[in-house]
Amino acid sequence: MSALQTLALQAKDLSVSLADRAVLHGVSLDVPAGQWTCVVGPNGAGKSTLLRALAGLLPAQGHIAWHGVALSSLDRRSRARQLSWLGQGEVAMLDLRVRDVVMLGRLPYQDWLAAPSAYDHAMVQAALEATQAWTWRDRALGELSGGERQRVLLARAMAGNASLMLMDEPLANLDPPHQVDWLEQVQCLRAQGTTVVSVLHEIGMALHADRIVVMQAGRVVHAGPADEVQTHRAIEAVFGERVRIVPLEGQWVVLPKSQGRPA
């Protein structure tokens, strides 16, 4: 298998401007297939803009490819079948039942005006059970808390069964136990061969990824394995050396700089 075939996403010289302001500056990035890649960096680094550009949701200059195929050559149906998207602060129809919201993830596989198939219903149920939201299936989305809605929107993304899943701040409004549940779901997706790319503010959670992309001021300043010292030093640098990444009980944790290394 060629190197190109093992890349799920590829960007070359990617630039994006929003409201006449340059946000991304010639970003080049390779995302390996079947791995979890996490994008981190300070506020205003361009993380969400990069994710939306990779998803084809923003006009951009440069080249973007999914699985070696230029994004510009893919029609909307092909894009929808290959990529599931979970955006930050998404606005959904709050009067829809939870099961109907998640069924939206199956639309790329349904003919126009056709009723969902038994397989579609099975995929919806599996996604809702995975996110522990099945018991809410007949409730309106607007009746749920912010964290509960986030789990439903994650189920919608999972129901699409796409080979690529991009998530922008998926842990927003989730309490710590459900953040751990999300981590387990990502690990299951990765084990099934899904390529996951997420933007996270929670550096401690990001350190569980396969690879980390570190951004600052609209540029990628480092990309590498999450467990490498060089990656940790790059994260510390973009946060102004205010945090320190140290080993603790077999894993990496993030501490304020003043705390130093645990005994």
C-alpha cells in the first residue's frame, strides 16, 4: 500500500480568510488513516477553521484530498457518505425526536423520500445505545440538557458509519464520566478502522490520541505521536510554558507549570 493510500486526509498549502482576515496560512498536513488525530492549541490558533476546511465546509485556497481523491472532485452524496461531522455549538431542530435527529445521519444512504430501512433503524439504535441515549429516543431534543444533546449529536455522527469522523469540541457540556465514555467510543471507532480527527481544549484527553497536531497563529507548528517528548514540548511552548506534561501512573497528565514533576 502506498503512502498516499494510507492517508485519510491531506492538505497542502491550505489558506483560509474569514471576513477579510487571514486565519490559516499555508497549512500542510497529513492525517493517517485509521488513527485518532487531535488538534490542540491556544484560542485563536485556527483549530476549528482547519477542521471545517478539511471537511469542505469553508472556502479555502490550496489542495485537500480524502483518501487520495481531491475533495473538489467529490459530489455532495459521496462526501456525505465518507465523512461524519460533529460541529461546535450546532443548532438543531429542538422539536425533533431524538431518534429522528440521529436518523439524519443515515440520509446519505437513503433514496429521495424513501422510508428508512431496517438497517437504518438498527444503526440508529446502535449509535444511541453507544452514547447511552437510547432511553431518550422518543423525547424532543429541546427537552434535553446541553450535555445530553451533545451525546445525541454524537450518535447522529456515529450513525453515518463514515470512514472519516471530524469533531469540533465534542466534549463541550459533557461531565467527566461522559467524557470518559466519549474516549471509549473514539477508541472503539478507531479499532473499527474509522479515522477520527478532533479539536479539543482538554489537553489531558488529547494525550490519549495517536497523533497530535499543535497549532499557533494559523499555522501547524508540530505534528507527531501523542506520546513523544517533542510533541509535549511543542504543546507546552504554544501555551507559553504555563503547563507541563508529565508521566503519572502509566499515562501522561497536564499540570500547571508551578507544580513541577510528581514524586
